[in-house]
Amino acid sequence: MADHLLKKKIRKTIAVAVAEDPNTMGALFRAVQAGFARAVFLGKAARIRELALEETGRDDWFILEDVPAEKEAVYRAMNMVREGEADVLMKGLVGTDLFLRAVLDKEKGLLPPDTVMSYVCAIQLPRYPKLLFVTDTAVLPYPDLKQKAAMLRYAVNMARRFGIGQPRVALIGASEKISENIHTSTDAALLCKMVERGQLPECVIDGPLDIFLACDPESVRIKGVHTPVNGEADILLFPTLEACNAFYKGLMLFGGGELAGLIQGTTKPVVVMSRSESPASKYYCVALSCLMAEENT
Amino acid sequence: MVMITKLDQMFDVLREKPSKHLVAAYANDRHTVAAVEMARSMGLVEATLVGDRDAIQKSCKEEKIDPSVFNIVHEKEDMQAARTAVDLINEGRGDLLMKGLVSSDKYMRAILDKENGLMDPGAILTHVTVMEIPSYHKLLIVGDVAIIPLPGLKEKTAILKELIKTAHRLGNENPKVAVLAATEQVLPKIPACVDAAILSKMASRGQIKGAIVEGPLALDVIVDKESARIKKVNSEVAGDADCILFPNIESGNAFYKFNTKLAGGELSAIVVGGRVPAVLSSRGDSARTKLYSIALAAMMA
């Protein structure tokens, strides 16, 4: 991703709200050093400087604006993004609640009216031959059909940014059977048909499929299920937050995975990272936000 | 077996096979006796007439039919005649049922009777109509135009299976089934669209076998290739459907009545889902329609 950004001469400005945050400092420093990001830190200036010296040994690689009050820092950072002074909004040491509420603010926020906010992660795994885009790991607990349609659009859009023109989408369920009583299975059927009818972005889609049928061609062969995804999914769309969240955390913990994730639906990229993510994943999140901030890739 | 593309062709197929046995419930009237005799004399079926012996014999005389060609079982009263006819079927003495002068209500009650009727547990009674429309290049098998007012997904699955089974019996091994709605778009607020998309996927998963199922499709796209091309619906069902599943009784009923009254269509119709097929023709049906319906029931028996 970093190579791609540099080759395309992409360099984006990231406004970090409440930046006195050791959690994000390292990843941003790496991104700035790599040359695809500029950092603007908004928060308690003295504390930010102190932390930067502690974490990176330098305090000259970012633009600093002293905004001591948390909420103010968030709104100031968001305003920079709205006004085009920055390309990406990133959460620092501030509660996710307060931060997202600001993003959702009808007048000053970054989410257009009637837009679904969701979350897509790109996951890199040693034992899968390509990136796996999964959604929604973080925002929508029980997405309905309209929200799933939005999730699909976001994931396909992100996959395209990675050069996957015709991504293979698996709508995850516990089985490939469609049952009237399992509404996630009927939703999957509807999404497939909506893609077929051109109501959603073009992609190769099938579902419901379990993880084996989505990601393992051998299982497809053994089960004899005719599926165009053919065990080579690029995108996994999960029916619930719990399923998706448990899946990606399992991959991080047991599968040696690294990830890059981003809020979706906003007018400009918004980065919200979990403290427990690895330094590499944090760096990838920053890189992903710069990639998605670029209009023409 | 050759695929049947005209209703008349059923006669040839039936003549080649051992005759099925028809049981007519309350066959007192001339219309019923005449239709049964027509089918019998053409070699399509053998027949038992249940009803008032005197009335049957009188009707035979009026139609110049020798009553001895039938097996006649005497029942004076209409409801009891329907019950007896059903009993004969359950005793293995008949392969298909036909309605005579008894009302549809009583006829259906005899079929649906929990203890002595024709239904297996969980079975769903539905109605299949096979239409021959001069401007269409083959037969159209449609349902449900007469029994289930507003089928849910489970009933639609049952109707679909009967449509497919009918196509198979008419020699079409892999029929193209269209699930009708007002548009091709999957509109989540319109149940017809939603169910159609689900049924279509169930078929592609092999949960509904023996057919290509596509929907939602609007009628123009179902029967007209040019419309399908213009609307960019890329499906082999579009413009070439063998079967149409209707989302409710009103749309199906209007479709078949329009085609018979204004488009010169002929039809044959039966009640299915019970242990044997049943003819439910109304007094308004032509003799031709009755004959076709008996033939279709014999094909399905």
C-alpha cells in the first residue's frame, strides 16, 4: 500500500483530534517518514510534544495546534477536513462515543444525511492468497437489508481501490441453504438478485455461504455447491456485528493477521483504531485512509 | 417422451398408456355425463359415476349415452356423493377425481376432510392451469389462479413444485419458471419482489429441483424476448417462460380469464396437492375445457 501511495505521489494530510495519544503516535510517525502523510495534531500542545519526543525522539515532524478542550479539538479537526485543509480525520485520545457523535453531527459532521455509517477492514493473512475485506467489524450491530446494501457498496468500492475490479463477494451465513425462518439467509438471496439486476455495484456475489465455501475451493468441491465465488472470496459480508467482530479478532489472534480498517459512509476518511491493534495494523490503517482519501486511483 | 406444446397432444399420449380411472362426484347432470363420456370414448379414461342413479340415467338418455359404459355408484345426496367418491379413491378404485353437480364448497370439503379426505399431513392444496394461447409459442403452466388467495413463501414453494411437476408430466424436463411481480427490480418493500428473489435463489441452490426459476420478472419480460432485451434482463427464462407463478390469486385469475375471454386462449385446469389430481371445472367452462382438464388430470395421475 505504501509503495502504491508513493508511486502515485499521494500525500495526504491527517488531522488528529486530541493527539496527545501514544497509541497513534508511532503509526503516524512511520507514515510521515514514509512520505505519504502529513500530520496535524490538535490537542494539548505541551503534552503532544512531550509524547512525540518520548515515542519518536523528535517533535518536528507534525504541525501543532493547541486546542486543550477535547470536544473543541474534535470539532476543530473535523472542520479542517470539511474545509479541505486536511484530508483525513483521525481519533486520538478521546472517547469513541464523543468522537463518533461529532462525526454524526448533522450540521458540522462528516456524514451526509440518510447515509449509512459502517466499517470495512482489509485483512492480510499468511494462509490466504490475497487480501480479505470484511464488514462490518465495528459499527452496525444488526444491519438490515438497506444497511447491508450500503456495506456491500463500501466494501466493493474499497476493493476496487486496491485494484480488484470485479471482487468476489460472499454473504456469510452458517449454511448455504436459504430458509424462510433465517432472515439473514433470505437477505443474502435478495442482495444476490439486486446485484444481478444492476441495483448494486457489479461484482461476483453469492450467499448465504459459510466461511468454508467462501474461502476454501476444496470445500466447494467436496460439498458440490455451485457457487460463482468458488472459495476465492475477496469480500466477506457478515450478517451481524458479533459474527464479524469475532471472526476478525480470531484471525488477528490465531491466524497471524494484520489489518487496515476504516469508517465508511463519511465524506472524507475517518480513522478510529483500537488500542489493542498491533503497531503494523495501526500503520496500515493510516495508509488505507490516505489511499481512500485520493479521489482518482 | 415428446414435449407437449398443444393441449390436443395430451390425447395422443394418453391413448398410448393404460387408461386411468376417473371418479365423478355427483355426476347427475348432462354436462358432467357428456364430458366424461367424451373422455371415455376417446380412450383417455375409464369412469365411475357417483350420484343419483335415476338422474344419471336420465342425463345419459338425454345425451344419447349408454349408461352401461360407466360404473355407477348410487348416492342420493350431493355431500355424501362427494364423500363416497373420495372414499373410492382412497380405496384404490380411482386415479383421479372430478366434480359433478355438487358445489365447489362441498367438493373441496370432501377433499380436505382431515380423516377421510385426500390430503397427506402437511400437504398444500393448490391449483394448476395449463393454457394454450394462440400468440404464445408454447403452453403456459400457471398458478395459483383459484385456491390460495395470498400465498406466503411456503405456499409459493408448494405451488412452484406443482407447476414444475406438471411441466415434467407434459414432457418438459427442465421448465423455465418465471416468478411474477410488477418489475424486475428487487424492491424490498414489495413482497412479490422479495419472495421472487428468494425463490429464484432457492432454486439455484437446488432447494427447488427440476427447473430454472427466475424472478422477480414483470409479465412483458416473461413472455416477450424483445422486452427482456430492452430492459436488459439477462435470463434464459425471459421471453421464453413455460411456467408463471403469480404472487396472488387476483393477478393469476385476471391473467387466465383475460386470455380465455379476450385472447382466444384454451385451458385445462386441475386441483393438485392431494393424493390424486382433481378436476374442478365450473359450469361456465366449455366442453372443450372440461375434456382438457380431464386429460390433464389423467396425465398427472
